[in-house]
Amino acid sequence: MSLKKAAILSVLLSMTQFSAHAQDTTKAPGTGPNPFSDCGIGAALFSETKWAAVTSNVIWDVGTTAVTSATASPQTCNGKQVAAATLINDTYEKLVEETARGDGEHLTSLLNILECGEARQGLAIEATRSAMGALVADPGYATQDRTQKAARFYEAVDSAVSKSCSA
């Protein structure tokens, strides 16, 4: 699927999900999270700087992930995902080093935040290592800035935890 088709599909899906959420009469209009500043990778990386969160979300994927998060599952706009993304942003270099090595206190803390049990952390680490290996091998990786790399790391570890740590 082309990038353009994927973006259009994502926007349409977001609109459908937003319509379903908007029909919920138990919530007053405007009481949910602001998708561009309170959700998505941008909000996770820049929780205290709203303009940076908005900019990051728009640059990353035109804000579709943030909008989808806000409409389909507003609870993901805070909590463990934000704590995990903040840890990744604050300790990115250490996390990459520990991921390459296969262990470390920052990596263990991240997996604990994401509620990955100790018995399954090894699987999540291996899946993250594999995903990061593929990302680092991509020729465009070297030209990405630190924030873009941290966002890609977040995606890799989030996917690894979803696959490895769910019972």
C-alpha cells in the first residue's frame, strides 16, 4: 500500500472512530484530550511543551496516530505509555546501548513501566533488538535526529511488549 493510500485510510478510520466517540452523550463536547498536544508520540516526548508535541505529531505522521489515539482510546493519552516515552526520551542513548547488550537497568525499568513481567522480559528484549537492528540498518536512520530515533525506539519496544508480554 502506498504511503498516500495509508494516510488516507488512517484519516478515514480516524474520522469513523471520532464519529462513534462523538455520539457518546455521556461526555460533554471538548472534555476529551487534545489529540495533537495530549496524545501520540509528540505528547509522550514533549509532555510539558505543547507546541513541541503538536509539531512532533504533525511531522511524524500528519497527526493521524495522535488523532486515532484520542478518539479510539483516549486512555492511551496518559499513563504508562507517556511514562515509557518520557523515559525513552530522557535516556535514549543508554537504552539503545542496553538493548544492544541485551540487559541494563534503564531497559528493565522501561519494561517494568510497560508492565512486562520479568519472565517475559527476555522475549521483549530480543524482539526490540531485532526491530532496532532492522531500523539501524536502514540507510535513512543515520540522518534522523534524536527525537525521530527515540520515536522509532518507542515503536519498536511497544510492539515487542505487545507481542511478547501479553498473556
